[in-house]
Amino acid sequence: MRIITIIQNQLLLEKLKLENELERTLNDRTLETDEVVNKSVGLVHKLTNANSSIQTWESYLNKEEKKI
């Protein structure tokens, strides 16, 4: 089903964007240390949520496949 692929892609895209933003934040020499730390911690929390969402989605799909 196409909607499953769209959802998977959206979840992966969100994760990749967060990883990119974290990398850019860590390499940004114009930010103060506290800014880098606070922004990085916030991004790590968002990444954790994104990873959890991907795992939950994959788990759901596996359960649905077993029903078939």
C-alpha cells in the first residue's frame, strides 16, 4: 500500500532532518557553548522520539504481516 510507504518515508525524513540539524549545530562555531549544549540536547530528545516512532511503526507493520 502506498500510504505505508509514505508514512515510512515521512518518519525517516524527520529523523534525517534532525540528524542533519544536530550535525550543523555541533559544527557551528558562531554559537556560544551553552547554546550548542541546549540545542543539541533538545535535538537528541527529538531524535529519540523519532527513533521510537520508527520502531513503533515497524513493530505495528510486523504484527499486521503476521495476521495475514
